[in-house]
Amino acid sequence: MVREEYNLPLNPEAYAHLLAKADGYRIRKTRYRILLSECPSPTGESDTPLVAELDLFHEPGKLLMVEVEFPSEEAAQAFAPPDWFAEEVTFSKEYHNSYMSRFGIRPELPS
């Protein structure tokens, strides 16, 4: 549930260099950002806007996945997902980008 994440700027030259080194499947997705609500801070700090990042993964396979980042683990534990969220996959390795790039995207969406 708690992970360290790094977002680095990527120019065309760096992208081409990394792409040449990629093994397995190249993951392609379209991301949509959806404002969910305000998340009360468990420590009484100011509220933090919650944003769902809805990813539509493209071939190989098709998958919709949503991710929400929280200001703390306590806020994540207190979160009640909206009805349109489906199966909880936080702890399922099959939904990590590293796994999907190696084995493909599963499960496929119904046609």
C-alpha cells in the first residue's frame, strides 16, 4: 500500500534511449484524472483533494484500472471507494506495471 514513486521529466532523446533497452511488452495507456472529493486528514490538518487516476491500458490486452494517492496510510485505510470502483488490486502483483510489461495485461475487458 505504501510505495515510493519517482516522476522524472523525459525528453525525446531520453525516451528513445530507454525504449531501446525495454524488454517484454511496452505498456500503453491513456490516463484520465477525476476529482473525487476532499479527504479529511486523520491528524486534523487541512483537507487534501483526492484525485482518481483512471488508466485505460491498451494492447496487449485491455484493462481499466484506477489509482488514488493519499496523504497518509491512515487516510487510505479510511477511504470508502465510490461504487464505480471494482475489485481491490493494491496487493495483487499481476497489476503492477513491472509484471504487466513482462507477462502482458490481464484480464481483458469484455468485448
